[in-house]
Amino acid sequence: MKKWLIPCLYLLRGKAVTGFGQRNKFESGNIEELAKFYSDSGADEILIFDLSSHKDEEHEAAIGTIKEICRTCECPVIGAGNIQRMEDVKKLIYAGCAKVALNFSKESNVALLEEVSRRFGKEKMLCCVSDFSEFADNQSLIEQYAGGVLALDSLQDEIHKLSEIPVILHTEENKREALEEILGLENIAGISGQFISSISLNLMEFKEECKKKGIAVNTFESKIAWSDFKLNSDGMIPVIVQDYKTDEVLMLAYMNEEAFETTLCTGKMTYWSRSRGELWMKGLTSGHIQYVKSLTLDCDNDTILAKVAQVGAACHTGNRTCFFKELMKKEYDDTNPLRVFQNVFDVIQDRRIHPKEGSYTNYLFDKGIDKILKKVGEECTEIVIAAKNPDKEEIKYEISDFLYHVMVLMAAKGVTWEDITKELARR
């Protein structure tokens, strides 16, 4: 079982604070920026404790912030805190949380576990315990309906004597040696807390240390050895770099063995600069870092395709991609479905922000949500009617109308295609 490193954030009135009992903000206080930083730096999951009050307005604002975090982050998010009823769990799951932690010091949460587990799945449920009795008194229930335990105190040994259930330990221990020893325990699935949440910690470096000590952690490992690559006369291999979401080709660079190994160790694209004769981590000075998503070798073992999350521009000119000088172009019909949907949605979003006189889209926005909903309903009915007609052209036309009005609704409600595709992928 690979052990996960899980930074923890405490959310209070839209800001990141330092802990349950403290109100000192991190330097920026921007919880979305911090979550993105953890995600990009090698976190396996992010744990978020919602410290907002039970007031509906504050609670809804916290859910909205968690939704933005889930949208921004590339790693799974665990939602915890301020859970009173089934609806709260549903909101966290719908916001994008991969798991939800129920506080077992509250009897209402204990009573809730079976219901939410049956509704959303055992693998999405954690039980948060701060006292051993909270586990021991509910062991059978937890083992049947939860995927693991989030322990807020050093209870792993006591729990392990009774159960084989995975434990995530949230600990204030900050000594590397002690944490490495904890990670080596059989029933520990991961650790969170002070040390792992330090913004000065190099998570990938810590993972490498753990790996050297025989602790299974999530690191980048090549399935093919460097010695099996076919290199050019300079002992290097060309790397084609693509945006992992859009497949846009960003740049071409070269790696030697040191650059390749550094890329695997850091999770950040690193090349060999032929002009400067030195190792070059992309974005180290500009901030335009490329976070590795995948590395693939071609059929001849002589070229690497890297898919990355690109921060800012890939090109030194400031262009998003190095390939922007058009030489020739034959007109062709680019009907990539996802690109078409996104392009139409972008136009709708632009109309909302920059209204255009005579625009039907702006007419809908001006009339408000009730008019938009009325049109969505009408177009849905038109699809049903068209489906009774054997001519597929009619239904094609009506579905197109429906999807357009749905996209207007999405823009009005702040939902993106990325939100939709993530939700579909999660299902």
C-alpha cells in the first residue's frame, strides 16, 4: 500500500487559518492559492476543515470556496467539518470532494454514516476520531460503512490492535525521522498535519527520502530505463511538450540523463540547455513552471512526449506556445466536439461580460434566470417531439438548440464544461 502525504487547510470566512483553535492567517490567507500550491508540489490529497458557523450564508460561502478549490486542484480533496446532515455531505460531494470525513465526536454524524455510505459509496467516507472510544464504540459500523479512519491523535496503534482499517494520521509531529517511522506502519494509509502542511517543505524531496528508506510513496518512476533510450549524437533525447488538457503542442526541448532523472524526482519538467550547457528547470526564474502529468516514449525509443500542466506561457516570447508562426494553412473543418463546445461557451461567457447590442444571448441574460429556464424546458420538449420523427436532421437541430440554451444556463450559474466533464469522469 502506497502511503499518501496530505496537507491540511483550515477554512474560515474564505481564508486559510493555522488550525482549529488559532486565527492567525497564513501569509497570503488565500486558501485557493495554497491548495493549488500543495497540489502542484506533489500532495496526494488535500484535507480541508470547514470552520465556518452553522449560519446558512456562511456555510454556503464555504461550500463555494471548496468547490473552487476542487476545480483548481489536480489532486483529490477531502472535505471535513461543519457536517450536520445528509445535505451537507451531498454538497461536499457535488462540490467535487473525493471523500468526506464525518466527525465521530458528534452522535449525529455517527447516526449519519450508514445513510451517506449507502448513498455515495463506502470508499468516499472517512470517520474522523479524536478519542479511541469513538472508534472502539463504533468499530463494526465504521468497518462496514467507511473506507478509512482520520485520526486526530496518535491512535494508530490502538486502532491497529482491533482492526485492519486504513488510518490517516493527522499529527502535529514535525520530526522527519518520527514521521518516516509512522509511515512505515502497516495500517497507516497516509499522514497529514503540521509537517506535511508546511509551505517550506519540499514534498517531492521528502517522498524521495521515504522511498530510499523502503516506504512506498507516490513518486514518478519510469517503466523504461534511460539506457534503453535511443539518444542523439549529443547523448540527448528530444521532448515534445503538450498541454495535458487541450493537447496543444507547447514546445520542443532536450533532456540528458540528469535532466530526465531531475524531472522524475521533482515532478517539474527539467531540460538540458544546449546553448548554455547547463541543467534548466522550466519556469525556475519566470514562474512558468511545467508540472508533469505523463511521459510517453515513442515506438523507436528516440522521442519523449510530455503532457504537462503549464503555468503561464511556454515560450520565452510570452506566447502560450512556441508554435505561433503560421507558414501555410489549408482550410479544414475543425469539429473536435470538446473544442466546439468550449468555443461556443467562451462566446457566451464573453457576451455575458461584454454585452453586444442585438445579441440573443444578451437578451436571455437580461431577462434573467426564469427566462433561461423556460427556454431550456421548451427546447427539451422540442427534442422529445423531434425524436418521434424518423428524420434525424430535425432532432440534430433541436439538440443543438437545447445545448446552446444549456450553455447559457451554465454561464448564468457559474458552471463550466470542465466542471461537467470532471463530474462525468468521476461517475
